[in-house]
Amino acid sequence: MPTIPECWSTVKYMEISVFVGEDEIYMLLDPTAISPLYTSTGFTQLHFSTMAIVSSIMSTSVDLSSSGVCVFPNTSKIFGNNANQLPTYLRLSTSSRRHAKLRLAASISKVSLKLPREEKHQDHVASPEKGHDVFEEIKHRFMTFKKDKYMDNLERFQSLAKSQSPKFMVIACADSRVCPSEILGFQPGEAFTVRNIANIVPTYESGPSETKAALEFAVNSLQVENILVVGHSRCGGIRALMTMDDDETEEDIDSRSFIKNWVLIGKPAKSISKSAASELSFDQQCQHCEKESVNCSLRNLLSYPWIEERVKKGILTIHGGYYDFTECTFEKWTVDYKERSCGERKLAVKDRSIWN
């Protein structure tokens, strides 16, 4: 085994040393801590806690039969020995180029250590290669969540298993680029969330929908204190609404077009945007409508008697938000119910702010 190049990054954590190269990962385990079992061929059987450490370094679980984990019992020339105890030297046959963000954590401790790399790491699920199971990456993410978050906050998650009492209800778009928990940092148990096309709230008088059912449960059962409707930039649902004919009605739309029948709920927002931004480009009109559709949903929220009653009593507040992912900014405003006039189409708002 060649001498470890000086350019390699090294970290010492408890009785574990990890050496990270360009295309290989090596790990030195202190035998006084884990007592590996050597075989006649030089390979070793690792107990579960050690495998957990190995798995935490790689982006996928380690399988001794296929991962190429090699053990070299005689490494004293490189690392020396301690009280005649030979360390175990693991060579993980994988590419650190593909798995730039490496994690190291001992299963007996809640403290984790991350090894930052210069290469940029993509946290999305990559397109599966031939023969590759895309759920391996998702499985790894789940196991990381369980180890780094669930187990470290076991008491809180056990409490959440018994009941939930979120302070927020969030209504957001189903767009994959808009994840409320990610962009606003909501943790499990903090926000009851429903997502649909174009973050639309139908009126109380309309037919049943999953959004209305979620509203009923969140307000009447969970008794949330805030409802936040989040719109976003480049919304495909809003663009579909803006491309519809102005005089197109529900009767004119093919009943099999679920999208058109759904976004038609936001037609008042389209009319306001067409009027207010008539001199602007179509893209700018769509952006105007993306924000106005949030106000349309806020107005529709007040058509629910049990929502308006709580807002009037001051025990429920409704807010609008707009996430521009092209600039990574967030605009927030709150409905001012006391200043609301039933005869006005414009919604009275307060506490408007932009986070950038």
C-alpha cells in the first residue's frame, strides 16, 4: 500500500482516521475500539456499528460482497502500531468525485463530523444510470435523516407521534422548485401543509376539494393561528390561466381538462392583472398575476365563515407570500381585516416586507 499523499485530507475522530483522495477513500480503524476479525484471505467481518460508520461515508449502503472493501492487516510501516495492536486499514473502492460531500459519524455518539470538499455537491436525485436504483439515493437520505435528525431529537419526534399542534397552515404550489419546508425552514410539526396547482384557494361556495378539506381540519381541529398562502415566480399554473381566452367560462372548458377547470378559480386575479399591467409584456403580466392570485386566495379564505370569524376575533391571521426563485427573494404581507371593505376588490394589507 503506497504512502498516503500529503495532499489528501485527513481527519481524526475518536479512534477513526479517514483519508480522502481523488478517487479512493481510506479509513483507519483502531482495533482497540472495534476489534475486527481477520480471515485467512485478509478480509475482515465488521460488526454493525463499524458498518454504520462506513455507510455514513459513502452515499450508498456498503455491501461487503460487492463494494470492494479491502483489509490490509499489516499497515505498521505506514501508521505504526500501538501496544502490538494492528490497526485495520479499509480501502473503499468508490469515487469521491461522485460523492463529494462525505459524512463521518460514530454510531455510539450523537456528534457528527462532516468533511467538506471543494467540489460542488448536487443534493438532488441524479438521473439513474443503467442498472442503478434511484431509490438507493432516497434511502440514503432517509437513513441520514434518521441518524442526524430523528435520533438526535428523539424526544420531540416521540411527542409528535402522539399529537400535532402546528401554529401555521401553509398553502403552496405543487411546483417541485417550491418547497415551503426547505425555503422557510419549517420543521416537522410546525406547519400543516397543502400543495396544489398555482397555490389556489377555492371559494367556500364551490364544490369539495382536498384544499377545502385541509382548511377545515387545520382551522377547526388543529386550530392553527396563521394561514400562509405562498405564490412563486414562473408558475406554470398561472401561465395556463393567463393564456386562456378572457371570455372562456367553466361551461366552455372540456371537463377532462383538470388544469383549466382548476386554474379558472383564479380568473379574478387574471382580470386585475390584465387591467393593471396592460402595457407590460406577457411575462410581466404573468408575474403580476402570480402575486395577485395570492391575494385572490386570501380573499377566498375570508369566504369561509369559520375562518372569517376567527380572523375577526384576532385568533387567526392570514398572510400572503411570494417566492422569486430566480433572484431568491421572498415577499411577505398580512391581511388587514380591520381596514377591509366588502365593497372593494383590492385587499387591504399590512406589514409588507421583502427578504433578500
